[in-house]
Amino acid sequence: GALGLHGDEEIIEVVELGPPGPDDLAEEMEDVDFEDDGADEPDAEAWDSEDDEGVEDGMEAQDDSEVTFSLHSASVFCVSLDPKTNTLAVTGGEDDKAFVWRVSDGELLFECSGHKDSVTCAGFSHDSVFVATGDMSGLIKVWRVDAKEEAWSFEVGDLEWMEWHPQAHVLLAGTADGNTWMWKIPSGDCKTFQGPACPATCGRILPDGKRAVVGYEDGTMRIWDLKQGTSLHVLKGQDGHQDPLTCVASNQDGSLIMTGSVDCHAKLINSATGKVVCVFKMETVASKAPIGEGEEAESNSVESLGFCNVMPLAAVGYLDGTLAIYDLSTQSLRHKCQHESGIVQLLWEESSAVVYTCSLDGAVRLWDARSGKMISEYRGHSAEILDFAVNKDASIVVTTSGDHQAKVFCVQRPDR
């Protein structure tokens, strides 16, 4: 808990005593003032020469990453790390390609070939035996990681999301026709859960492995019993959202669910009763922004959300760049952390009150949810970050971007 108590100077002292080199030090000191520190940065010359070439805002000039994976030839939409060893990443992109590669050096393990549309979903099974890749047209392929070969494939309607079961070789996916599909892998035994006749926009299997929560474009949410194939709870009308759902999350024991929507509301739901516990609203944010065109005020939405494992906190990331930290015990806003541009995704560290955000300005930021202060910031992409993953011990962040690259950042933190 030292971080919340000390000022910046204390933190910098701690870093100076530790082994990190000048690079790491510069990263830690970004919020002090990076430019003044340029002289101590070994790449200072590269900085200047690139700036002279007119790089926008020096976005490309600074690269804090350790490894860059650049086999994609278009925007890279998604990334997942293998849960067992955290040594492999899978990325999918607009070039209709997916790759499995080593995080340590960016070395390609194998290509997940045969997709015919943008690969928007990719992930490893809970034991890292399989990796699944899904493209927008609905072609889903599953690969055996050790054999590097295809084990199963299936075609559904337009794919919205895809997720592995937390304990079994079972794959869940939501499609634009409102269906949620469930397959046993590699046998392909299949079950479908029919939602309303509109896209199943987001979904999550609850930690008990027996239920899944699915959000829909019409603002409704359903909790499904995976075994029975029945809907346990339906939230609609006043209990549901006014606009499409964008994201769902659950806390560690699955007792609480949170849903986020284009309507800028985040709802906290008791998963056992299906009742809304409270609604977090952010109505004032969009209207504060200077309105250029008529629709400008409408452009805010909840983009990502998640629960902290070690404190009763939840984080909600908004398209207008607000990161809101809510206190679940008092159901109140605890901190507002403002970003210059929209938040694409957020993730909590597994065992601390640190939340990571990636945003349209191409940076990854770490925030201390107790103090609401930014811990550090990592740059290296020349376009927006579209997805990212954090490894188990929170030492590595892997990002994907519109600049056709995936990058691996080593996260040095003064408090550990």
C-alpha cells in the first residue's frame, strides 16, 4: 500500500536504488516531464531526427516496447496470451490473418491460415492446448497449439464475439442473428441459445462455468444456463439498457455482473437474482465537450469495464476518454481519470488495485485505483491501440494497433 502514501519524489528514489537502467527510469518519470529528460535518454538523437521529419506529436518517435511483431499487413484487431505459460500470443487482423507467436522475441510459431475476412476474435483454451480464431464472416477455426495444425472449423453467421470456457474445451460465440453458439472441441457437439432477433453484441461465461451472460443490440441482457439451454434471467425495458450493449464483465466469484452500453450507463446486477443493484450514469460528460457538429454530444458510450479482485472497486472506460473508478460498497464514483482521447479497453491487474487502459492516442497507461493517479505510460504505436492483454504477474503488456503492429511492453513498477 506504499504507493498511495508517497509523493512522486519517493517513488523516483525507489527506482533510482533499483537495478533498472536509464530507459526504465525515463519511463517512470514521464509524468515528471519527459522532454527535459531527453538528454539522458540513449535514443535522444533518434527522437530529434524523427521529430524533424514531422512525425505527428512525436507519436512514433518514442518507443518503449521491447518486442515488435510486424507480420500483419493491416490493422491488428485482437490479441490473447496463452493462459498456461503466458509465453505465446495470438493476434488477428484486417489482413484476414491470424498468427501465433512468441512474446519473448516476436518469433512466429505458426499462421492460422484460411480465413477469408478480418480476424476479429482470437484466444487460447484455458489449458493453452487449443487456440481459436474467428473472422467477421463467421468462420471459426480451432488449432492444436503443439501440433500447429487445424483441429476443427465451423461457419456461423457474422461473428460478434467469441470466448473459451474457463475450465473446459468448450467454445462460445455470439452472432449477428442473435444466436449464441456453444461447441465442444474438437468433437463439435453444438448447442444454440436463441436471443432476440438482433445481434448478440457481447458475452461472458461466468466463473462457475455453468452460466453465461449475453448482451444484445436491443439493450436487453440474458443470463443463460449452459447445460439446460434455458434463459435464467432477462433484463429488458427499464431494467435493460436504452441502447446496444457494448461489454459485460463479472467479479471473481461471479456474484456480480456489470453491463455497459452505448447509452453511457453501466449497470451492476446480482447474477443470482437477475436484479439491478445500481446504475452508474455519466450523463454530464459528453455535454461538457465543445459541440462541433450536431451529433457530437451523442458520441459517448461505455467501451470497457471490469472488477478489481482485491478491493470492492469497478472501472468503467468511456469513449470520451473518462476512466471512472466506482466504489461498489458505497455505489459511488471514487475517481475520474481523464484521457485525451477515447478509451478502447481496460484491464485490472490480477492481484492489485491497478487498472490498465489503452486508448485511441496509442498509449497504454497504468492507474492506481486507490489514489486515482497515473502510475506510468507506455508509447510506441503510431496509431490507436485496438486491443491489449496483460500477463498473469503483470510484468508484460501486449498491444495491437491500427499501425499494423503488435508490441510487447515490459511494465516496470516502482512498488514491486
